Amino acid sequence: MSTIDQYAVFGHPINHSKSPRIHTLFAEQTQQQLVYTAQDVPAESFDNAISIFFAQGGKGLNCTVPLKELAWQRADTLSERAKFSKAVNTLVLQKDGNLFGDNTDGIGLVTDLTINHNISLENKRILILGAGGASRGIIGPIMQKSPTHIVIANRTVEKAITLSQEFSQLGNITGCSYDEIKNSEFDIILNATSASLTGELPPLSSNLLANNGTCYDLAYSNDPTAFVKWGMDNGAAKSLDGLGMLIEQAAEAFFIWRDVRPETKDIIALLNSERN
Ligand code: NDP
């Protein structure tokens, strides 16, 4: 068993993950001794891989696609935000041997929008595209910032409706099809579909974005994603991708594990410079 604290991200596929780089930069910056690796773990191997990882001295784990719901099921205790989201991206081994599960995706997005980009969510009309795991993770933290309302639009409309019902006690939220929003207007549009990963776009009408509005794609890539381009073409004051969210959710996980909060500004600038 290694004496240096072990952390990892599990996912499938995982070879392009930026998380080992980000956490290594955090560790250097905060002078923490740790190792962070990426492991390719398909869903069917998750239970076994997690048992081995923690038996061999693992301290904390990130889980990404397609493992967040399995991690939620596997956690012994959950944060409030993870309970609601039914998805866990951060696990920590506690002193009593229990696994605590949290979801830092939502706070990562909100920090990137509100702090890094100075975009307030208060009294804003917010459209979320997609009703998968990422949407589940971000709705609660967005609601805490008091938007006027949230509309979730999804290709499979039933999923959008179910999701909106699960969060309805937190505020004004509805779920619908893309067709139903075609005459609506929003201040902020968040793309939480995985369409950008294949260069696709959900069916969006050109009048959806209000003057001075913001577009934000949770996906990120070296070149502008299809949705970032759509935002630019449709008059967005800012059209952003999810690299900042990725780094901010990682910072929150690092804080949960190490009780030290890394500075993200320089690391966002560094990773941004590497893709220019
Ligand atoms: P899921 O697989 O859970 O959900 C995917 C969603 O995208 C579903 O709602 C699906 O609709 C929709 N979708 C997929 N393809 C299309 C398409 N061509 N047109 C319209 N809708 C489509 O994925 P996640 O929620 O886990 O992830 C979503 C995105 O968020 C990914 O790009 C991921 O990389 C990103 N992400 C980024 C993070 C960051 O830190 N920056 C953190 C977490 C996620 P349907 O239900 O009809 O199938």
C-alpha cells in the first residue's frame, strides 16, 4: 500500500480526462502530497474497481460518465445537493470507513458563471437544454441563486417533465419539448445535452436568446463547440464553454478531500492558453 494519498477519476471513456492534470496543479499550488490518476472503468466493473481502490489506500474518487448514478447508489451518506441530484461525482473515504458522496458539478457551474464571468442568475429566465445527469447536478445550485424561472427542454420530453417535478419544491421550474419553447425568450441558455460531443445541436429557434443574453455549453473542446458557435451567431453577449466549470467542480472536490481551497484563476488561464 502506497504511503502517498491516492485519488482518481473513474469513467468510461477516460483517456482524454483533464482531471489528473488539474488536481496535480492544485496539489503543487497548495503543497499537498497526493497522486491523482485516471482509470478506465466501465459501469459493469464499477463496484469491483471501487472496492479495490479504497482497499488499496484510496482516499477520494471522482466519477464521471457513465458512473455518477452508480456512485450515488454506492455512497453510504450523501450531501444535500447529492441527495437531490441523484448523481455523485465526488466520493470521500471517511474515518469510520463509510463513503460520503457529493456532487460538485452545480457549484462548479455557478462559480464559473457568477464569479469568473460576473453573470448574475438572479431574476433571470434560464433555459436548460437536456435532462440527463449534468442537468440533475446543476438545477439545485442554480435555484439557490433565485432565477425568475427555469425551463428544461429535452428531446425525450418525459425526462424533462419528471426532472422538473423532482425539483419543483425549490422554485419555478417546468419541463417541456423543444417545440414548446420556440416562441419563448431566455436570458441564459445552458446546454447540458451531450450533443456538442458529436458536433450536433438541439433544435433551437433563432429568437430564443434575449438581448445581451448568455450561452454556456457544459461541454468543452479546443475549438468552439456547436452550441458556443450558435450563441455567437445568435447575438450572445457571452458564449462560453464548460472548461471553467470543469476546473471549479474539481476545486470544490479538492476542498472536500483536503480542506484546502485551490486558487482557480491561474489554472483556468493556463488551460485556456493551451487550447489557443
Ligand atoms: P447524459 O448522457 O446523462 O444526458 C445527455 C442529454 O443530452 C440527454 O438529455 C439527451 O437527450 C441529450 N442529447 C444527447 N444528444 C442529443 C442531441 N443530438 N440533440 C438533443 N439532445 C441530445 O449526459 P450528462 O448529462 O452526464 O452530460 C451532458 C453534457 O454535460 C456532456 O457534454 C458532458 O461532457 C457535460 N458535462 C460537463 C461538465 C463540466 O465540468 N464541464 C460536468 C458534467 C457534464 P435524451 O434524454 O432525449 O436522450
